[in-house]
Amino acid sequence: MYSHAMENYIEAIWRQTLDGGTATTSEVARALGVTAASTSYMFKKLAAAGLVEYKEYSGVSLTAHGKQFAISFIRRHRIVERFLVQTLGVAWEDADDLTHEMEQAVPEEVLERMHAQMGYPTTCPHGYPIPSKDGTYPELNLRPVVDLTPGEGAPIGQVSEHDPELLRYFARQGLQPGRGLRMLEHDAVGQTYTLELEGRPAPLVLAAAVAAHVRVHA
Amino acid sequence: MYSHAMENYIEAIWRQTLDGGTATTSEVARALGVTAASTSYMFKKLAAAGLVEYKEYSGVSLTAHGKQFAISFIRRHRIVERFLVQTLGVAWEDADDLTHEMEQAVPEEVLERMHAQMGYPTTCPHGYPIPSKDGTYPELNLRPVVDLTPGEGAPIGQVSEHDPELLRYFARQGLQPGRGLRMLEHDAVGQTYTLELEGRPAPLVLAAAVAAHVRVHA
DNA sequence: ATCTAAGTTTAGACAGAGCTAAAGAGGAGG
DNA sequence: CCTCCTCTTTAGCTCTGTCTAAACTTAGAT
């Protein structure tokens, strides 16, 4: 029905329009490592297939149909990713890339068995929700860690998943979903947050730009 | 380096030349569900890549190089197949097809982790050997079940893997690698073998044509 | 020894997805 | 209001892997 190439574009568009806007040709091209010309060509194909709304020179947004399609392989991605980490012991920070290599090929039956084998987890290893089979995308009740007031604590809910460098750093610090966290202080001038992290002897000082990639349960 | 299409052709050729001959255009075409013309075109490409010896109108055989290449994804196939059955509980008779759908995409690292997670098994679920990483294809010491003399017993070693119908039948009868087997009698005229099968109350009567797909440990 | 049928190869076309180069839109700064 | 730079699109090409139709081999049957 739809080609692998189309899947990749839809996934990239989905990622880029999470916060509601449109995805531009050049952004998507960069994300996929192709030229803007190729992306423009594909935008037309996707529009013809009814997966995106396309207005020349101003980018694309997913139609309801396109969103369903995207969610179906976000689900696939996150189940496989979790399986690689949880069952096969793949390193947290490498999981996204490895998953991306193999995900399109995993048959539905195998996917469901992976999910079942893990006891139907509801999030990927980085804390992002696994959509349900019927296409529902569960909204998690999370808030930025930087919103914690000093003294306030909460378990880590989610960390940004696409930068292996950053993930490696988080892993080294023990900053992973599920761990308890407490805000100690916020240095507005120095742009750092000092946090108490479960299982870690000394407090953790996080640059504001890095802390922005961490969310805690509300 | 080599495309997925080329992999598929090499795999089909490998299967068809196990017993030493050459693979013909039409056999390979049928196995892959493409036309003879496409296969002929691909034979030339494979020959140019040094993977096969190609003589027009008389088929192809794998070069040493081609054999190495084939073995590398026979390994891949069998590890994934075993993983699907053993760890994910996929039905024995469906494993070959499902594996074929996803195998090309499984990254080396994931493959090795699957293998490790199962404790480095040496055969696929149908009893075929898993080649080692260095490209060695272990020859198992097996013989056709039909060579057993009456009264003689041996554990099942391997059953033909490519016919889901037949596999379903074997599974229903409990005829799977590892099970103990004893030859009771051979009816040459009726073309049947009567076997005692471990875990099965009554003896099993197997048509000669079917028994030909079963091998036991020597 | 020849004919014919089956199997094989060639020729030519097409679809998918990418590229480069060139042309066209749009917006920021003069 | 115009200009220029950046971004986007179009045009035209390439490479894979497939197809159909036609031509050619090979070998078995007469």
C-alpha cells in the first residue's frame, strides 16, 4: 500500500509537527538526509495519497488519515525499541537508531508477541507512550522538570529520545524514567538546576538547556 | 554493498544448489515469484559482482564468495527463526515466512544479542545448523530416517523447513527435532514406514514420500 | 536429422526514489 | 517599493528492479 520511503517521510513529518505547526521541505529533507528536491516530490505524492495537507512554499501537515498512519508505526517503533532494551539488553542510547534500521520489516504478529512478552508496557525506554492498537495516542500527564519548585520531588517520566550523545550522558548520570528526582535549587543567573537523584550520592547539577529535555510525572 | 534483491536471489540459489548442481532461471524465478526475464537480468548482475558463475542457458552456481555471502544470511535467518519460535512463541510452521519478512533488516548487533540470549543454539527450530560467525557451515551427522533398520532408534535431527503444510502436519504428530524415534517396520509395497515416536501413544505410520523429509542423528 | 516445445535471453518500457541544476516565490533590509 | 538572498519547486537525468513481448537455444520426439 504505502512504500517504506513514504513511511519515513510521514514519521519525520510527525516528529516535526508534534507541537502543531507545519513541517517544511528543508527540515524534513535534513531529517532524512535527502535533498529538498526529493522532499518536495514526496510531499506531492503524500498529498495525492491523502496523508498530508500540502500548500506549496509553506510546508505540510498530517491529515487525520496521515496521523493514524504515523501513529501505527510510532507504536511499532516504540515496542521494538523497548524490546531491544528490555529483552535483548541493547544500550539505551543506541536503541533508537537500531530500531529505526529494522522497524519497517517487523511483521505485525511478531510485534504483538514482543509486546505481550514484555507484559504490555505502555511506554518506550525513554518514557514516550506506546499508542494502542486502535490508534489512540495516550497523553501522559507530565511536566518539565524545570517547573518543579525547590524541595518538590517527582519520578522522572520522559527524556528526549533522539540524541544519542545526550542519552549517553543521561545514562551515565543515572537519569532515566522511573527514578525519583527532587529539585534542590534553581540558579537563574548561572542557568543551572541542582537536583537530588535517587541512587546517586551527590546532587546533580544540570544546565538549563539540558534540563529542558527531562520531564517528570505530574 | 549488495542490495536486498540480490540477497534474495543468492538465498534462493543457495537453497537450490545445496546438492551441488546449478540453479536454473525458471526455478529461481518460481521461488521468488518473479518472471524468468527478471531472473536472467539478475543472474548477469550477480555474475558481474562475482557472486555466481553464470553460463547462459545453463544456470548459475555460487562462487566461493557467493557461498560466504549466502552463509552469512543463512545464519541470520536461522538465528532469527529460532528466536521467533523459542523466545517469542511463534508457531513452528509460520516461522520461516515471518523470518523471511524481517530478516534482511535485523542489524548485526541485534542478531548477536538474540543468539546470546538463547545461549548460542547451533540449529534452527527445524534442525538445520546455524553457521558460525566466521562463515563455517557445520555439517551435521544425520541420515534419512528411512535408512533405519527395523528395531533401530535415534533422535530426530531435522525436518524439511519450507513447506508450512508439511510442518503443520509434523507438529500435529509431534514429529520435531530432539524427539526419540524407533523404526518399527517398513512396508515396501505399501510405501509406508511405521515408527514409534517418543511421547506418542500409538505408532505413527508415515508415507515414504513424507518420511523422506525427516532425518535422524547418526 | 529435423522439428517443435519448453526454457532462456534480449529489447524496450515503466515505476519508484533519488540526484543536480535551473527557475520561481517570498520576505528582510535598504 | 525594490532588491537580494534564501528556500522551494520544476525539469530532466540516473539507477534498480520489475514487467511484456519477441527472439533465440537446447534438447526431446518424430
